[in-house]
Amino acid sequence: ARWYPLAGDRWRPFATLAVGTFEGREKGVQLFDGGTWRQSERRLGSQGGLGLDADLSGAVTVGAQVAYNWMQRFGEAVGGRRDYNGAEFRLAASWRFGG
């Protein structure tokens, strides 16, 4: 969910909150026998953050968001780690169709 507490014409700060699953997948090839392997783990988690959207025109918006991910640890390491809690930074560009 995204909440815009201040209504602005061009600059719109927002807060986000999301709950869902985090999924980790990896696959590879064994070095000596050429056999393949794959692994997948899924855990419940949430994310909270703050951001800012800026309307460049009636159809184009750019934005930035800083968020923190909280999740249950994977049962097995995926990508060398079991814990992917931590900060995330996003940049985005959007094109709105219609009115």
C-alpha cells in the first residue's frame, strides 16, 4: 500500500507498507560431472519505506524510495546467504496512459 499524506501539484512524498513472500532461487552446474542443481526458498516478510514522486509532465513521473525489508530466514542458504533483511533504494520512471 502506498499513502500520499500531502496533496501536491508536482512533488508527492509517500509512505509504503507491504506484506508478502520473499523468494530466492539459484541454479548451477557441477564443476566436474556437469550435473545441474537448483534450489528455491520462500519465506514471509514485509517492507516499509518512504519516498518521493515528482511529476515532470502530465504523463511522466520519476521517483525515489528508501525501504527496509524484514523477512524470515531461509531454511537453506540461497546465493550464499540465509538472511536478506536490509535496506533497499529504488529509482523509478513511470508513464501514465489516459487522463
